Amino acid sequence: MILSKWVSVELNLPEIETPVLACVRGIDHPVVLEVRVEHCNPMIEGYHEDFKYWDDPINDGQDYGDTVYCWQPLPQMFAAD
């Protein structure tokens, strides 16, 4: 069994919309999150640049802001026979 190592968010981010295990300040166990990109429309919104944010893939809109400090890929699922 190969165990992944934790990656600091300051060094690297996972691919966009790829679920990963993430460590979040204030939560005492890893949670499944993904990085998403908000594409901004300056005609509608007051900001002009696209930005990345951490989100819960199950509970859309649960933004974790700057509280994620490291992540690792999800382990492969066991194939049931």
C-alpha cells in the first residue's frame, strides 16, 4: 500500500474540481474538499479577477476560505469482487 504525503497549500494546489483529503484549521479530522474557480463577470460583480477557493463537493457553497493548510489525493477505492 502506497501512502500519499501531505502537501502544503503554499507549495501546490490539487487540480481544479478534483476531490482530495484536506486538513482544515478548527476541524480535528481530514475532510473531502476540492478547489474550484469562480469566473467573474465585471458587468455584474464588483470584482474583476477570477479566483480559486476550497469547497465541499457535496455541500456546494460551503467555502473554507483560508482555513485549509494541507491536502493529499484520495486513496483508491477497494474493488469489491
